[in-house]
Amino acid sequence: MQLINGRKLLEEAYALHRGVDCKRDLDRAEGMYNLILSKNLGNTQVIYLLGTLYMEQGKAGLAIQLLTDAVKADPSNSDAW
């Protein structure tokens, strides 16, 4: 069984999401964000990032739900506002 390095996976997902030092790949980034959330449901940073990714994909309903969840879970996260 392969162990998952959550921080490294998040960095890779973010790079794919934003196109940092690589070609943007929203589908792969989405899969990685969901993998992280499957191991850590309360990760508000990933919930927020997945919400922004969904907004970029035109999935407004999903985006609003996740961004709302991120704000409720961590009202001090000013990025989610």
C-alpha cells in the first residue's frame, strides 16, 4: 500500500489548478483535491480550493456550496469570503 504525502499532493494539485510550472489540468487537480478530502474531510483549505476550481469550470452550484462550507468551517479564512 502506497502512503500519500498530503502536503506534496496538495502542492501538486495546486500547481495543476493554477498552472504553476506546468500546464493547467483542472480535471487532475480536481481528482487530487478529492483524494485529499477523502482522507481529511475537514481540510478547509482544500474545500476552498476545490470550490474555486468548480467556479472556474462553471459548476456554480457546487462551488457556492463548497465556498459556503469553507467559510462556515473557518470564518477567519479571508480567502473564502
